[in-house]
Amino acid sequence: MTRKYSTGSRNAYIRWYNPPAMKRATLSALFIGLLIGTTFAAGCKPTSTSTSDLAAKVNGTTITMAELDKQFKARTQGPGQSPAPEEVQGLKMQLLNQMINDNILMEMATKAGLAATDSEVDLKFNEFKSQYTEEAFQAQLKAQAMTVDDIKRELRKTQSIEKLVSKEITSKVSVSDAEIKDFYDRNRASFNLPPGYHLLHILVTPAPEIEVKNAKHDDAKTPEEALAKAQKLSKEIQSGQDFAVVARDYSEDVNSAPAGGDLNFQPLDAISNIDPRLGEVVKQMKVGETSPVIQSRYGYHIVKLVEKDQGGQKELSDARVSSQIRQVISNSKDQTLKNAFSEVARDKAQVTNYLAQRVLDTAGK
């Protein structure tokens, strides 16, 4: 088993456990996750003689205000996401800037012969849709005023840009041993870790989930169903069923179910932050032991303790340490190159931002 080490702060773990997004997931939120730091690109439209309905023009194609408003609504829909009135204009400007960059990169990918094929798009679409029940999928399409073609268009753009980025950026990133050593020397204190607990986890929630990522697409919809399901799964594990397989097939934790419930190593305080009772149970467990059903504010949990780490100072000679430092440096270089690539690409493009001009023209009025 490999332990995840912190390489960016005094917190002792790269991967902290995040409680499941309780009933908050939306189709638009998942769309945003599909895109590599960008948002929905506008389609190619003929230039209008009037610019009042246009947000921007990019190399002869246009982004309309209707398109911008649609994507803004998708991003800000949901509890706690509605911006204050004075924030709307600024946020729309940021979103439009991302849409402009997206259009430029998509055009570059197409010219380079890197546009995603129909079969690649269909494969991604099927993966995307499989995370939802048919009823939830159709309901979210309706709520977002979107179609299957809209989704496939965005998937095609995302995959195409990913191909472009992989060719022009990711393939050129390298990390030297000297850089790894320098990083470790500057962050040595971050590798002095508290004791950690490597856990497998099953969660059953007491209400319907919009997003279900377990293999059986199984979802308890009431408190009674949730308790009965958790007890049933506990009995199956106690009778010899593999914990990871049960978690993969039935857990309702969208973060860990696809990985067989694997949470990797967690410090005890992170476990207790989910629920103090969960922390107390884990603290008393022996390696290889599986807990009984534990109730928290999120639902019902079952955990298995795979391994304990006593903590302490981890040295650079530990292959796991050097591997994770290499990944952190690589990610940082990759992001820097992406930003530079995007800026250079934009400098070469012909961009007219009509929304920005209107904002300036109406200032003080």
C-alpha cells in the first residue's frame, strides 16, 4: 500500500477525504468538470451587422450574448451559487474570456488534425451518461435547456483540446532529480507526518442521489432503505465478500466508490471531522478489521482498516516521496506551460470583445 504525502503545505496528506456532495450535483457541474480549466465554446456563427446581441468575435466566428447567458446560468444554478447583482457583470466578463480562449484552442486543434472522432465522442458520452439514472439525466437536460447534441459538442471540444495540449505541452514536461531534491529540502518539514490510517469506505445515504457512481447503480432513497442496505452489505462482508468489490458495486460515496472505496491514508482528525463517532471507531480498529455500521449526519458508513502508518519524518530515499514530488513539480510545470500556450495563442488571434466595450461605454451612466 502506498501512502500519500503532503508536498504543498503543513497538512500531512495530499488527499484528504471530502464528504460526499449530498444531493448537490447537477449536470452543469459535471459538464464544468469535463473541461480542462475552460468552459463551453460557442459554435461558429455568421457575423451580424449589429453587435448589440454579440458578446465577442473570435477569428471571424461569434459568441452571442444568448450563448454567454446560457453558460452563465448553467454555472451559477443551484443553492449557494447565485452571485450578488454587483458581481454578475464581472463574472460574465471572466466567463466570456474563457469562452474566447476555448474557441481559439478548438480552432487550433482542428487545424492540426486533432479534432476528436465520432467514435471517441460516443465513448466519452456513454461514460458520462452512465453516471446518472435515465430519469435524472433527462431531468437535468430539461432543467439546463440542453440536448444530447449539446453534450456531444462539448465533449468533442474537450477531447480535441486535450489532444492539442498533450501534443504541445504535456509531452514536453520533464522533471530532474535535482529539482526533486531541491523541492524536498525546501519542504522537508511537510514530510513529518502524523499517524495515518489507510481505509476502505462504504457510504449509504438516506435520500436519492442525482449522481451514482457505483457499478450496480444502486441507490437507497429513504432512511429505512439506507439502514437496511447498510446492514445487508455489512453482513455480506462479514460472511466473506471482498470489501472493495462490495464498495465498488454498492457504495454511494461518489468520490471513492469507483476505486473500491479506497480513501488512501487519512489522519485521525480528518476522519473525526466527518463524524467523531467514526474517528473513535477507527482509532480502536486493528489492521484487517471491518467496522460495524456507523451512523453519521451523512448516512451509514462501513470502513475497513487496511494499514496503519506510525508517521514521523519521511526521507527522500522513500520512493513514494520522490514519486509524489515529481508529480507535483510536473503538474506545476504543466499548468505554467498551458497558461503560456493559451496567452501566445490568443496574441495571434483576432479577438473583438463587444461586451467589454459596452461595459466601458456605459460606465458612470
